[in-house]
Amino acid sequence: MTVPLKRWLVVGFALAAAFVALGLGVARQPMTLDAQVANALHGVYTQPLGQVAEIGSDILGPVLPYVLGMALLALALRHRDRRGLCVRLAVVLVLCRLTSLLAKPVFLRERPRDYPDLSYPSGHVVSVASTGFVLLLLCAWLWPRLLRRVAAAVAVAVVLSAACRVVLGVHWVTDTIGAVLAVTGVGLLSACALRLLPPGDGRSLDG
């Protein structure tokens, strides 16, 4: 096992552990930050800002992994030599997305306001972060020159998705932080297991 791979595994385990620790810490009682933000935004979801957040939440949400999944399928069908890569990326996408579906029944955290389903971690932020993580892997292999731009776009999308969910009053701030921790941790671990982390010398998969 190479040193860079060991480092990514350590980081992945650390982030996954941080996700679990945070979930256990906030399951029964929100942090001070959570309470302060929720109180400051109380009722905002009924105002124009809340309507904007609702639109943003519809766009930056669970639909994105499906869109990326279809794009990976199209890429695999068009380029036979990339089918293996696309399949492995799809596996990472599914594993990352499952972090929300599997973790919510474990932590049983209530929402800031009456709303169906549990709270930790945010499924919307998990969806956006999962899509972004796999996009970064895809770019690292095929289009490394676009990596920085895509990384910036992914960061903005994740922050906007988190802000929308908090403004709508359906998630605590730590729900969104936990979502990023979970996706990044599971993403790194699964990417290491599937040998998806790029060589690190600037070469693409085609090179």
C-alpha cells in the first residue's frame, strides 16, 4: 500500500468517526450554534427568502445523484474502455448517498420544526456532496485540468444546499456539517477500496 493511499484511508476513517461522534453528540440536544441559528431564522421559511430557499432546495437535492448516474451510464455506453471506471464511480455514488438513508434511523434526531422524516444527516446535502465527490473523481481521471473549477463549483453547491435547508428550518446546522463529514469519509474509504484515487502525478486515465 502506498503512503498517499494510507493517508487517504486515515483521513477517511477520521472523517467517518467525526461524523458518528457529532451525531451522537447532537442526537438528544442541539448544540448552541444549532439553537442560535434556528432561533434567528424562526419563521423565515414562510417569507420570500424561504420561497427562494425552497426553489434552491428543489434544484440542489436528491435529484442530482440520479442525474449523475444517468450521465455515467451514457458515458459507459459510449466509451467501452471507460465502463469499469463508470461502474466503480457509480458504486461510490450509491455508498455515499446511503449515508443519509442508513444513519438517520440510528441517530433518531428530531427536526428544528415539525417536518416528516428524521434530521441527521441532511439528505439534501448528502445528495449534493455525493454528486460533487464523484464528479471530482471523474474529473481527476478524465479531465484533470478542470478539477479546480469543478471543486469550487461543488463547494458552492454544497454550501448553498446547506443554507437552503437551514433557512427552511428543516435542518440544524450540524445536520449539514455531518452530511459533508459522512460523504467525504465514506467517499474516500470507498474510493481507496476501489482504486479510484488518481495516480497523483497529473496523468488522466487515458494517459
